[in-house]
Amino acid sequence: MKVQCCSREDGDQDLLGDVCDNCPQVVNPGQEDGDQDLLGDVCDSNADLDGDGVDDSVDNCPSVANSNQLDVGW
Ligand SMILES: [Ca+2]
Ligand SMILES: [Ca+2]
Ligand SMILES: [Ca+2]
Ligand SMILES: [Ca+2]
């Protein structure tokens, strides 16, 4: 198999070279990056999946964009 991208160094062996791997230490061949900050979801400490600007770690509703964090209940 051939390692994609620029470098043959591939620490996590997910076939994406460290230089272009958005998560060089964690296997994530899909390179998912919900908030597009160039850090892969699997190793992004401040991921923001719904893109409302509130990090998942503090977002009271990480899968729904609610930048004002109002808890309206259902
Ligand atoms: Ca890699
Ligand atoms: Ca990786
Ligand atoms: Ca990210
Ligand atoms: Ca969020």
C-alpha cells in the first residue's frame, strides 16, 4: 500500500502522511473535521460539530446549532 500525501512518515499508519494528517497520532482515514479547524474530530479538543461557535465540550446541545445556548426544553 502507498502512503498518500507528501510524506512517508505516517505515525498512526492510516495511510495519510503526518504532514497532511489532521490527526497524526490517531487513525482517522476519513479525516473528519466537523468544525474545519484543521484538527481531526478524533483528536480535536475543541470540536464544534454543529458549527455554532460553541465548542462541544461546553455546548449544551452539541448536535444542534444554538449559539446562544438557551435551554428552551422540549
Ligand atoms: Ca497518518
Ligand atoms: Ca490520522
Ligand atoms: Ca476540528
Ligand atoms: Ca456547537
